[in-house]
Amino acid sequence: MSDWYVYILKCKDSSYYTGITKNLEKRIADHANGKGAKYTRGRAPLKLIHAETFKNRSTASKREFEIKKLSRIEKEFLIKPDL
């Protein structure tokens, strides 16, 4: 069973993008090459600032939803240990 990742990218405009994937390296490369989410296009360079690993898509999706509901300050508190 492959792991799923929930990740947070910091965009050049200092905004945060949260997503999930099974292949973190490929997904970040896709974002950097303009093939990722519409939100990240035009916001490169992007920096991976946080990632969490989960055993299944369901759990990862639930965590992604939780993170997306957080305020910017709450997200910064979450990622602070990673910076």
C-alpha cells in the first residue's frame, strides 16, 4: 500500500496552497512547471514548507480539508516547526 501525502506550498506571493498526492516529488515538479493546480500557476517559485504522510486517501483527504479550513495564522503555527 502506497502512502498519501498532504502538503503545503508557499507561493511567491506568500500565499499557501494545500494539496494531496501519492507522489510528492512529481506533484511539486508539476506545480513548478505550471501543470499543477490552477491556483499555483503564475505563483512560482513555490516552496514545499510542510508535508504529512497517511496510509490511505480517505485519511489524507480529511486532513487536507482540515488544513484548508485553518486561518493563515493557524497554518503558520502548524508549519512553524518545519521552517
